Amino acid sequence: MTLKRKYFYSLSITLLLLSLTFIQGISIAANKITMPTNNNSPNTVKNWTFMLFFCADSRDDYVTSSLDNSGNFIHQYLSGTLNSLQWYDLLDGSESDLNVIALYDYPYSSDHPNGYAKIFSIRYNDYDLLAEWGVTNMGSYYTLKDFINYCKTNFPANNYALTLADHGRGYCGYCYDYHAIHPSYDYALGDCLTVEEVGAALSDTGGVDVLFLDTCSGGSFETMWQLAGSVHYAVAGESLQTAKALCHPRDILYGLSRDTTMTPLELAQLGFDKAENPVLVPSDPWTDDQWPSVSLYDVSRIISIPSLVGPPINFKEVFDDFSMILYDELNLNLTKGRDLFGRIRNESTLSAFSAKSMMIDLGHFIERTLAHSDEFYYQSYLESYGNALLSYLLTSPNRIILDEAHRDYYSYENLTGFSICFPNTQEMYQEYLYPNFYEDLAISDRTYWDNFIFLVFPPPASPYFLFPIPEFYEIHIGPIDPLIQLHVIIDEVYLQQPMHIGYSRYDQTDYSMGVEIGVPGAEFVDTLNLGTCTIRIPTASLPVTKADSPNLNIVVNASSATSSSQQVNLTVRHVKDDSILWEANQIESIQQGQVLGCEVSTEEDEWTDLTPEEPTTTPPTITTPTPSTSEQPSTSEESTSPTGFIGFSYAFISSISGLMITLVIILLYKKRKKK
């Protein structure tokens, strides 16, 4: 091929990629909703407009290949709430000073297999169908922004309240639309409102006076930081919740419809009180009515806390100083610092949070950090900023957290009002599949917190192996859902226990955190969000006898998969001196919860077909019953399993003994080449 032709092909490919990018941009813009207007005459300004953002096109646990999600418990509860508001809760005549507007996204039906959204005006014993938005992505910034604009344009008021009701994952977002396409990965859960999108939608529409997050994990420090300036008061719980949180609007609107003169603070306080002591919720003997945790926040004070003496307190600046001290302390000595913060992270683990959420309670973490202050080089600065933060985070009418309550159980006793992200495993990067989602948050732009947590437990920075291996077997899978795990097991009769490479132990549950490198000199690379995983095993480290060489048992585990069916693209290579001696590939379907296995003969360089095996791990899900069963469902996946800090980790992970053996092999190999 001539140089001129190469240039022509390069230019053509470049133009093609640019055109695809342009088309994608048009496609994204086309998702914006054409906002319908109210056909009625302009409404008079009332005291309150209460907006209900009901995401009933949701899921129980996982998105599957079936479009039918009509039985999901979110829809069962929210439809009951919507009906009860008009039948039982709203006071007759309250519509004279109160607008109740609901955007309800229905799940699957035979007429609308991808869901269907409608806007209603709700009043005592009646409703108006205001608009039909059809197939709508409730996980889109445009949907939330257009709904708020629609309400403010057609139903102006002195005060505005907004409720988001669905699943919630704190710093990772809210309102998961089952039928929406994930913006980054087609195998992932449906699209959701990221914290950045919620903040932008509220900011771009002028904000609201009161926000109710009737979701799991709404009391997120990152969320409230993002919303400062767009929300005055917020009511949310930092822990997992039960499905009874979806009934919360009933109690709030019951009270507001009987006193439409409430101020925003009075309404927010009512919302807090009715989360702590609900009245209008389904009664059952198995689940407490009280929210597991709930807090009332004056979000405006994250920007500035009024001071009785002197100028206002810049809370964001104090937190930034505290996070910078943590980062500087860690940077002094990474080995010592990671050990120190690993111990503090373990002491801060609470079962009130999902094991996969990578959350801790902020106040509790600061307390545990101060308990170790004598181990800090910057002790005086740490104590100064840490104690100042604790005083500003105290529950007080003059602080950010105006009120806080939680269940009187052991798992909730150290909750203080805010959760915050602090990962202790790579699952932090696998579970929430939005590239750079944490780095894009306002708290990451303004403070050193993200620098600190990623330095304690860094995300893999490079998919490349760092040490050359003269001869090895390479096992590669992907691209595929990152929650599907790759394991290699060597189980020979003369071994005391199997040699294993992969996440956790292959015969334990998914909540056993960590990576196991059971073969000396082996290397493990997981690109996480990119969906590939590679294992390299030096042939010199394989256990052999005079009789034969061992077999490599490859296990592909889909117990935690986010889709019902995917294609496993598995490649095995035998490489020596940078030359491929043998290479083979298999592509096989794998179902959610299934385990596939095959065997590689290192003596003959051949392998068996991928075939189903009995699962050896337990999927990290809890079956969500319907309201008629003996257990109440949760609005998020829940686990009370303890988590552990597995120490520092890099893009490649190798055992110490294996590293030494690898170096010896390299030296011997180079010495032989010189001869």
C-alpha cells in the first residue's frame, strides 16, 4: 500500500468517526421532550405547587431480557400512593391554594411495552389528565427539567416542592428507568438520573424550596453538596429504606392540604416527622413503619452557615481543608498511610449501607479519624479541621442537619445524617457503570476528597502488565459486563488446596472482598468499566510431576450479571518469548446466575468446550416479595454483610512471593540469552 493510499484511508476513517460522533449527538438531542402546554386558561398563583416525579417503570432487582416489568414493587406502591391521594388523603377544596402535579411513568403493558408516561393534576376525589408523554426516559436530565418547567409555567406558585420516588444509590444517582438505554453500556441497568443531572435540572429551572428523596440512600453528602444553591430544604435518609418510603407523599400532602399556608421549613419538618412516624402506610407485622434513617437538611447552609459572632462560616472551605489534610497525610508515606486509613475505613463500616455501595457515615468517619490523630504527622491541623466539621455537622436548628432520626438498632447506631463514598474494593468501580461519574461531581471539583479516596484505593490506571514473563498462559475475557467474574483454578490431587486466581475466593459469596493470586508470579488485570479481564500464569510456576502437567480450570461466573443473557468471548494463549505457540477462542452464551467452565491442558495445548456448571457463589441479590408476602421489599438491593479493606491495589496485582520468583526467572532468562 502506498503512502498516499494510507493517508487516504486514514482520512476516510477519521471523517467516518467524526460523522458517527455527529449522528450520536443528534440522537442524544432528539431525546429531549417536546414540552406540552396546559390547554386550560392560565392558572392563578397559588401558595404551593407539589411535584411528584414517580418512576414506576422500574425494576425489582435486575433488568432482564424481558420487557415485562409490570409486576415491579415500585409500581405497586406508587400506584397505590397516587390513587390514595385523591381517594383518601387530599382535603376537599384544598386545590384552591395547592397544585398537586404528578408525572407517572407506567411500566410495561401490552399496548405500551416500553412504558408510558402521563402527567396528572390530582385533587380530592378527582384528577385531570394533563399530558401524555409516551415512552419517556425518567433517568434523563431533560425529563426532569421539562417536568419542572411544565409545572412552573402552567401552575405557578409561591413555593415549590418536588418528590423523587424510585430506587436510589446516593452518589450514584436516582430513578432507574427499566426500558431506557444506558448511556454508556448496553448490558447495564437502565438509565438513571445521576447526581450531576439532578443538580443541573434543578439549577436550570430555578430550583425548589423543598426536595423529598423517597428513595434509598438519599442522604448523600455528595448529593446535597451538588444541590446547594438549587434546593433550600431536603428530607432524605442516608441508609437503605423499605418500600414504605414510597408512601411518604400521602402523609405530607394530607397535612399540607389541611394547611396550605405552611412555610417551606414547616413543610420540610412535616416531611421529616412523617418519615420518622408514618401514619398513612400499609400496616404489617414484619416491617417497622419508621424509615430506617431520615434527616432534615438546610441545604443552603452547605454554602454558608450563619454565625452568631463574626462572618458566616464557609462550610465548603472547612471540608476542603479537612480533605486536603487527609490527602497530604497519605502522600507522606503511602504504605503507612494506606494501612492507617484502611484501619479507619474498617472501623467506619456500617451494615446500614449496602455492601456494594461503598458508603460510610461522614460524622462517624471523622470521629474514628480523630481517634487516631496521634498517628498523624499533621495532627494539630487534623484535630482543628476535624473538630470544626463535627461541630458544623451536629444536629441543630443553626446547622446544616436540622433534625435526624434512625431506628434503634445496632446497625444504625452510628448514623449521624450524611453518607459519603469511601471505597474499600474494586466493586466501587464495577457496580456503577458511568465513566468518571465521581470525578464529575461538584464535590470532586471543589475538594480533595476524590483525590484522597482514590489514593487510598486507586482505580486501575493501566491495563498493561508491568513485568515481562518469558513463557506464560494468558486467559482473556471480554468485552462483557464487568460484574461477570473470571477465575482460574488449578486443583491437582497432590495439592493441599486448589490454586486460585480471581476476585475473592471462587467458593465464597460475592461479599468476600479482595483479589486472590494463588499462583506465584501470576498477574491479574481487570479494566473494570471497559469490561475486559486478563490473567497471566507463568508456566514456571505451574505445579508439575514426572507424570504430567496440570490442567487450568477456567470459570466464568455470571451470578452477579446485570443482564439475563450475554456472549462470553474467551481467548486462551500459550506465549513464549513473545511468540504465540497456541491460541484458541470460544464464544458462548451465558445466562444471569449461570456459571460456565472449561479445562485447558497445559501438556497438549488443547481445551474443552465451555459448559454450564453448578454455581459456587451466591448472587448478591435479595428476592423482593410483593406487599402481600411476609417481608416488605426494599427500594434498593440490601446486604448487611460486613465488608473488609483489602489494602492497596493496582491495575496489576501480584503476590510478593510470586514477584520474587518472576524476577528470578527474568534474570536467569537474560543470563542464558547472553551465553
